[in-house]
Amino acid sequence: MLTVMDAPPARVAILAASAEHAGHLRALLKTAGLRVVHSGGLDAASLQAVEGLSADALLVDLSEEIESEIELIDGLLEHSRLPIMFNDGSPGGGRANSQWAARLAQKLIDMVRTTTPPVQDSVEEAASPAVTAGKTCRPTGAAENVWVLGASLGGPQAVRDFLAALDADLPVAFVLAQHIGVNHVQLLAEQLDRASAFRVLPAKLGHVLRHGEVILAPADRHLQLTEDGYVALSAMPANAVYSPSIDHVMAAVAERYGNRVGAIIFSGMGDDGAAGCLAVARHGGIVWAQDVKSCVISSMPDQARKTHTVTYSASPADIARHLRDYLRGSE
């Protein structure tokens, strides 16, 4: 069980009305043992910068000069999962305090629910209730075929084109590992869900992966799949280069599904996914990649092809049609 002593240090992002006030707040927080990861002004650029951080809380100084920024803060409250704390100087005599306080309380409640670990020896045991007498019992409807979609820069559009070209009744589930900020996973899921006949949703602990679904790997946790088809989440190493790690997701899914796994590497910069291709192939799975012509950035598919595991390359829509034919032929 995680205790207070075991818990990671709290991180606080600061947006202050002045450099002087920001410095004062930073000093107070450090004295309290908190790690400050950002300090900047209260403007659109600073708010966007905060969105890319793995902060646990956002402290905003509301002074008399920023009455016009309330709409900006409202936008952050609506579209960010970061809890936000306000000082006593909120504008307008505190007229917004009650609404903001209620939303802050709900975010803190949600954070506790999603970050408090279960009282078991491991996350996988907590996510796998269907194990009795040492025998794995697959839940009804658990996916038999799982394909990993790896993407980075240019990936959201490519994946959207791919999913839009698929038939809803194909016997397959997808796990999407898209390089993205923590606070944008839900938004991406909603956008893809509108464009696809598949159900698209962020990964949640204990979810049973089923055909007709696309599960988005979180950007702040490692995604695993248990032997009986449940989603498990574990802490991401501090030295992780990519979030999420496409290599890790591909290897984790391949380990569970063996030759029933496939992988498609879409547009992106870097080489994340190359090692995962080798893992998928080693377990008897199939690897495809987006072609150079249709990519925004072809580095990731190119690096995948250099592993000599990629057996088919095409545009996202053509890959979707190829997968349809492949799955129909294997039924």
C-alpha cells in the first residue's frame, strides 16, 4: 500500500500577476517542501505552457489588473484536469469564488479516485478479478484480436482517416499510443470517437478490452494488459523519453496476445515504435506502417521499416481496407 512517506513529491505550477509575487510564492512553496515546475505570467502563452506539464496543481494569483482574464481562466477550468487554487485577491468581490471552489473540489475528488492505488500486491491483481484457483478466466466479450496504433506528429489526422475507413463490426480492438500531453488525451478520444464507428475512450484501470473499441494509452502512466483482458496501469519511469511510450505499449500487448496482435506505425518524428515492432514480430504478430507520401513526418514509419518487420505500407485509408480484408479472411 502506498503511504504518505512513499508518495511522490507534490508539484505545483504557478501563474502569477507579477515576477515579484511569483518569486514570493515560489519561495513559500519550496519552504513547504513542494517542487515548483513552472512560473510565468497570467496570459494565453503561459496557460498553454502549463498544459504541457505534469503538474499536480496550479496556483493562480488574481489581482485587480486581471479582471479581463476571467474568461481565460474559465477556459482552463473547462478544458484542463489540473486543480486550480486561487489567492484571496480574486476580482469582483469574489463573485466567481463559489463556482470555482466547487469545480476545484470535484477535480480533487476525481484526482484521489484515479491516483489512489488499490490495496493489493500489484496493479494487475487489482485489475484482474476473474482469476480463480490459479486459472485465468477470460471475461465474456474480451477482445481476441488487438492491434496497436503508434503515432506522433501528424498522427491524429492519420489515425482519424484510418478509423473512419473501418467497418464497425470488424473483430478487432485497438490500443492507440499517441504522443500527446496529459490533458489532451480526453479531447483526442472525443474527436476520434466522432469520426469513427468504433468506440474511442481513454484507458481506465480494470476496463475489459473488447472488439469495436479503441483505447487511448495515458500519457502519464504505463499501460498493461492482463492475461484475462483487463487494462492495468503502472507508474511511468522518471527517465521515460516518450509519453506514452509506443515501444512499451507494443511490447506489453504483444506479450499478452502473441500472434493475435498487430501493429501499425503512423506519422511521427523519432524512432519510438521501432523496438516495439521487433517485439510484435518476435511474438508472431504483424507490423504495417504508413507510407512516406501520406505522412506529415515519416521518421517513425521509416525507422519501423528499417527493422525489416514491416510487411505492408500504404496510406491510412488503404491500410484500413487492407486490415478489413485481412480480418475477414481470417474469420
